[in-house]
Amino acid sequence: MCRHLAGTASILTDSSHHRTGLAKLVLYTSLILIAAALLIAGRSEAAVSSDVPTISLQATLSPEIAQRGALQQRFHEAKEALEVEDIDRAYELLRLLAEQGHIDAQFMLGIIYSSGLGKPEDMTQATHWYRLAAEQGHADAQYNLGVAYSMGAGVVADSIQAATWYEKAAQQGSTDAQFNLGLLYAQGDGVSKDMLEAAKWWYKAAAKGDAAAQYALGLMYVRGDGVSQNIDEALKWWYLSASQGFERAQTALRELGIIVIRQ
């Protein structure tokens, strides 16, 4: 089983490195920054006379920039509504924004539908909005769409599609996607089995502190799968994983007589 929706805390559940976990709401908080440069001739207040025309901000901004500014303001209002748990107001604003192509609003609508936040849980709607955001390059939406295809949630289960979306998210640095993609390569699920690729993606996630990826990578060093067998490297990655509280790494080290104090 793959790691679940973006931000989910999960664990490996068997020797094949399967992972389970409860999905938790992750509200994507990045905003679209709008650059509106206004060129105003340098002058002091004292030098301004009544016959000098005032520069109009409205005249300076192009209609496109003005519209983007209005969209950003609505998105800010939607976030504020969520913060005070006014879900109906937030949903209304997000829906309007999402229908106009606002990438973050599309992702957040997906979260609302997949988590049942103020609305009946509806994975078909969730995957619809995740897909729209994913196609615009939203990494968490790409990852969540991959999870949907892995689980057959809102879409027909398709491990090839899952691998495709995981890779898009993994390329953007999503550690969850990197872990799941490594798992697919290790199992040959949706992709040709390739332990070198599995090791590559698990290393990327492990290097950024993913405890489960650190454990899985350590296991590869023990077995010599996808990497040269190296017990010292295995112990290094297991120790890093165990120090974060990852139980399987702690158990592996304890069996070797190594006690790890969680950091």
C-alpha cells in the first residue's frame, strides 16, 4: 500500500515496505505573488504643484494584473474563512476561483472533498480538482492524484497512472511521492522492477529526512539491492531513521545491540 494523501504520517507495514496511515488535511498555503511595478518619477512632496497630474494606480495596472490582484484577494478571504471554520463561505470563494483556473483553489477544493470538510466526502470530485491543479504543475495535487490511482479512489485503479503522477511530483521534490515511486520500482508495480531506480528515489527522500525512506534505504544496503552491500551505510541510515522514532529501524538496531535515543 502506498503512502496516503499529501502530509500523511505513515509507516511501513511489512517486509515489502508497505505503508499505511491516516490522511490528514493539509491546506496548501502558497500564494501567487503578483509583481506590479509602478514607475513614478522621483520627486519630493514639496516639489509637487497643483498642475502636476496625479499618477493613477488603476490606469497603470493592466486589466490582467488587476484581475489577478482581485483573485488573490478572494483567495486570501477564502483562507481567512477556513481559519474561522466558515466552510460554506470558504467553499463558495474557492469554487469561484477554481473555476477560473486558480491552481491553489483547485487543490484546496480537492482537499475539502477528499476529507469531507464541511461537505460529503466525494473522491470523484476530489480527483477532478486534483487533476486540474496537477495539470498546472501543483506538486501536492500530482501526488494526491497518484494516491487516488494507487487506491482506486474516485478513479479506476491504475498503477501506471499512479507512477506517472508520482514521478511528476517526485521531480518537484515531494518526499512522499519519492517514497511511493521508489516502492513501485521495488515491487515492479506500474513500472518495470528496477532496484537501482528504487534506491535512487528512496535516497532522495532519505536525504531530506524521510524516516521510512531512510529505513528502506538501509535495508537495501544490508541486502545489496540496487546498491553495493555496505553495512556501515545501512547502520547510518537506520540510525537516522530510528532517531526520528521509526519503530522498524529501532527494532533492527536493538537486535544488533544498538540503543538509539530519539532526537
